[in-house]
Amino acid sequence: MTVRGWFHHEFLRRLEAIPTHGLGLSVDIQAPALASVREGVQERHLPLRYLEVFRATSMALKNMKKDLDDELLTYHGEGLWVTQPEVTETKAFHAALKETVEQLRILQSPWLNHECAAKVLAGHYFGTYLPPLYTRASAEIVRENIRKIQSLLDEQCVLDNGSTPLVLLEMPPLTYFVAGTLSLPSFFRLVCEQSSCGLVLDVGHLWTVFRYTGAYRTLSLMQFVSAFLDEFPVERVVEIHVAGLAPHVSTEPSFSIPVDHTNDKALPAWIDAHEAPIPPVLFKMLDQILNHPRLISLKGLALEVDTKPVGLIVEEFAEFSRCYASVFNHMSMVDKSAFVIEAGSMHESQSSTRIGSDLSDAYDRYVRVLTGKAEPVGPEWNQSWAYGEELGRYRDSYLPHEILHWGGELEDMFVETCCRLKETGMSLDGFVTFWFREPQPLSEAYDFFLLKVERFVEFVREVAPELQSMAEREARELRLAYRSVNESHIVARVQ
């Protein structure tokens, strides 16, 4: 058996332990209220078969689990940062892994879905996911990290049915740019060649690839989807997500560009936005994906609805159910072992130490480009699929908004301190510069809110030391309130 064949056989062996989940919702148990969502779904007699739950505190997940009877639950983890070199050697990784194992056991989840993306790159911290560098070296590090995580789950996370969760890697969204020397489907095929992971294909994320790799210039959307799927390892797709798209609040809402030079249609500057309505174009894409002959491993099809109004969730899921409730009845009964990952000629593996070192340098350059400290030059930015024309939108609008407003409005968090800073004529924009000034080691599991609290106190200590005690007092109050909200959360039982 070839190396590729062995890994695909391992994938199939693990897949056999996973029951068909059907139609589901991917949720955050904090917002919106899960009880209200379930009540609305039950009143309409909709076929909700499973919930995919995003990482929360273990206590909150335990409370939720008690009130969900025997419903199927799956887990969307965070904090393992599979794209980063040497990540499995860090204290932060092992803290995140310990939490991940505990939460997989609580939910009895048959899979661990993790974005092939990171919020921590080269010692710098971001609030939302950043895609990897799409290069061969990066693909090798990702599959090395995935193999390590799967091995650790096999050792530490045996579920009640005797199986261990399968690692699923989700293709991340693009937010205005992409960098690399490989096309995205080639990257994921390289990862799957020598790992047993499954994949999550997010339809909205796929639309952002069409938009922000510049594929729209030469292909219609349907042509793009067809070409993408032909190269992508569709036979490894275990779950499909569909979520909203919308312009970001920091950008001009009317901004759009021509789809091509032959008509007057415009392509909006949408990005991944779970709170937004799902545009009809995504369901056209979904129909195309579901008809692909190599889609043979699908177990779940879910709407991502965290932060979306309950009424909109129920209405969208009702239409979703009407259109796709029969999908799993018509999945082709084919010999899955026939679909072994195939790719181009294998290259001799280089030393993982050498690859990790070179990739660490590449990610350091990547962060410098993203934060405006360097220009996008070099092989990662020069390929036809690397597209940085709208990188300025990310650097000038999206990223400052992320640090100042995302995951907690800074002026609402530190009310008194921010007022005093304003009185002295000091702009909070300086906090963005401070945030990315130098790498910051992290020894605990990633939590952007708590990190933001800590860094703002450090910022005030430096720029306005006379306000330090005020900032520290507000920080203590924030930490206590945050802990209370997260650890006392109980989901009400819906009768």
C-alpha cells in the first residue's frame, strides 16, 4: 500500500465510526440564546439532527449537555493553531489541547473541527482568523501538526463508544487578500496526501476565495467552483458549512468591483459574517458541490448561526430543511476506498527543523506585511493566485477595527480610563500601534478578550502612568464579570 493509500485507509477507518448527522446548526452557546433557537425549530417541526458547538468554558458545555438529552453534538475547537511551525512544543498549545480533550469528551463529539488558520502568528495576536501562507512548506507543517494532534487525541480522548474524534480541517475565509505559491485546492490536497484528516468545506469561505484570489477576472462563479472542486480533495469532506456574507462595518458598504468586462454586474466586498443573512448565491454553489461525484464522505450539513437573530435562524433553517432534508437519502453508495488521494510527484521531505525555521521567518514577514511594516513583495505575493490588491483595506480599516472594537468595544470596557485619555487629547489609535509593536509570548490558552484587557493596562501604564490604577481597577472588574458570565451560563431546558 502506498503512503497516500495508507493515510486514506486510516481516514476511512475513522470515518466508519461516525454516524450520519444530517442537517444541523453550528452555534455559539452564548449568543443567541440556544434555548430560544431550539424552541423556534421545534415549533416548526424542523429536522434539526445535530448541533456543532463552538469552544466555550467546560462548565458551560457541561450545563448545556445536561439539557440536550441525547442530541448529537459536535465540536468546533480553537487555539491549536495548526498552521504555525513548532506550535505543538508550546505551553499554549498543550493548555489548548487539554481543554480540547475535555470538551470533546463532554460533548462526545465524533470530530474536532478546527480552522486551517490562526489568530496567533509569529508571536502577534489577532481577533479573527488569518489564512495560512499557501506554500508547500506550510502544507508540510500543517499535516505534521495534524498528525501530531490526531495521535494525541488517540492517546487521550477515547469516547464512550470506544472511538476517538477525527480531526477535521476547515478551509478558512479570505478577508481581502491571500498570499502563497500554491493554489488553495493544491494546498489541501498536499495536506491530505500524508494525513488522515477529514475536511470541512464552508461555502461562504469558498465564495471569498473566488472574490479575493481574483478568480472572478477570468471565470464565472460556476466555472470557478467546478475547477476548484476538481482539484480539491472533495472525497475527504465530512461536513459542509453555510453562513452569511456581508461587507464589514469598517468599510464602505457600497464598495464593489466589476465581475468582468462584459456586463454591468458588480461583485460586493463581502466577507464571512455569521450574523448576516445567507445570500442566495451560496445555495447555488451548495447545489453544485452536493452534485460532485467525489463527495462521498459527507456526514453533516450545517448552517453557522452564532450571533444571528433567532427569528432569522429559524426562517433560514426552515428553507434549508425544505431544500436539503433528502440529501443524505441520496448519497451515492460507492466504494470509498477507490478514491485514494492522488497528486503530482512526491518530493523528498526536507528536515522538519529546517522547514519550521524557514517558515517561521516567512510568517514573520507575513505579519509585517499585514500590519503595514513591510510591503507585499516576494514569491508569496507574486503568483497569479496570490492577490493583494485590497490588502490596504485589511491593514487600514479591518485590522484597526478588530483591535479597538472586535471582541469587546474598548471604550465600553474601560469607560473611565478611555474618558480620561480623551481628555488629555490621546487617541486610542495608538493602542493599535502598541499592540503590534513587538511579539508577545503566550503561555495559556488563547482568549482574545482577556488578552485585550491585559494589553490595554500595559498600554496605559506606558502612555499615561497616572491612570494605571484606574485601568487596573477596571480590568479586575472586567475579568470578574467575564468569568461570571462564562462559568455560570446555564441553558434552559426546552420542554
